[in-house]
Amino acid sequence: MKRSVEQQLDNCLNQNHKNILFIMADQLAGPILNSPVLKAPNLAKLMKEGVVFDSAYSPSPLCSPARFSLMSGRLPSFIGAYDNACEFTRLVLTYPYALLVN
């Protein structure tokens, strides 16, 4: 029996699940966030209290294929994401969907 998205969301909200906060921003480099010129107190607090990845590699020089790869855990070439006009098909599973149904 398949559950609707609304039922799945209600189920998640009614259970004691851990929250995941995933922030992805363009054009931010780690050293810039520690600069005295940039004033970003909320990001600084998140960096202090959370997990910071200070060395990462992109699977693509283009933003959409790189984001699709991040969301699916697959290389852009595997999911057909070759340019910034690409779209997910329903066949590509993503980690948000996996979190929703588990």
C-alpha cells in the first residue's frame, strides 16, 4: 500500500526524527567566511556549531549537473545531466526522497 506524500510528511512530523539542515550557496569559499571584511554572524555560528567541509571537489564545472549529482549521489553523466538546462527524470532517486520514505 503506497502512502501519499502528505501521509509520509505527517508520519515524519509525528515521530522523533533528527533534523538535517543542508545549506548550499553559490560563490562562497571557506576562507571568505572567516574574513574580517564579511559580516555573517549566523553563518559563523553554524560553522562553529556544525560540520564544515573545507575541502570539496565538484563532479562538474557547471552548477546544475553538480547539484544534481549531489542530490542523487550519481555522476552527472550517469543521470544525463550535461548542462544547466538538464532536468531530473522520475527515475532518478534523490536523498530527500530517501529520507522521506524511510
